[in-house]
Amino acid sequence: MTTGSILLGAAILLLVVLFVARPLLQRAPVAPLPRTSRQRLLAQKEALLAEILSLDFDYETGKLPPELYQHQRAAMVAEAAAILEQLDSLPQVVIADAEIEAAIAQLRGQAPAAPVVTPPVAVSVSGSGNGHGRFCTQCGSTIDPNDKFCAHCGSKITPPAVKPA
Ligand SMILES: [Zn+2]
């Protein structure tokens, strides 16, 4: 292997590493724009907390000198405090109402309100009391009390016991 090919390989490797690490070197990926200012602030707070954690990690692993770490961390904490303050200052009631309305609208979009259907009134069967309406013991079809055979399957029907008068 010649020196030239080694250098070429190293250059290619460097390019690949830069390409792969590019998203990491840039700022955090842009999240979809939150709807309300409250959600925007919450997202900012989350991002800031993640940055502080990352900063702590860098400091603990010795990547950051203490003075730089303390300076950056103080700035981040101040920024986070400002965000929390903004969150507190937001008109809570209005936002709650808006969020509820949005949730309702979303529900409406997903599942439209079912029309109110009046349940059918159960019609009480009169005229054929117990014992009068009979069913075939073989196939379950309704049979006339006077029939001797089932009209559906032809089974012989045992006549009901005649009650003594
Ligand atoms: Zn039958």
C-alpha cells in the first residue's frame, strides 16, 4: 500500500465521519412548530434541560474546563428560569379553554357524534302466553300448536299435555 493510497483512504474516512456527524454538529433538529406559545416554551425548556444535562456530562468527563462550564451552565439555567417565568405568566385559563376546544375539535374530526337513535320500544307479545308458542325440538322452528309434524324439518311433534279442565 502506497503512502498516497493511505492518505486518500484517510481523506475519505474523514469525509465520511464529517458527513455522519453533520447532524450532530448542527443545532438540535427542528421540532415541528408547536401550536401554542405554552407548547413552544415547554419545548424550549425541554431542549434547554437536555443541553444542561449534556453540559454536565461534558464537564464530568473532563471535556470542559470548570470556568467555562460554570459560565455556560449559569447562562443556561438563567435562560431556563426565564422560560419557566414566561410559562407562569401565560394566561392559564385562556390556554386551558383553547386546549379543550382543540381537543374537542380533534375528537369531532376523528369520531363524528353518533346521531341519537331512539331504541326500539320492546313490544310485549300478547295473545300467545307461555306454552302456546312452541318450537320444534329438532330444528327450533316455530310450529303451530295444532301441527303434528314440523313444517321445517318434518319431525314428529309430541302434542302438549292436555290440561284437565
Ligand atoms: Zn323441525
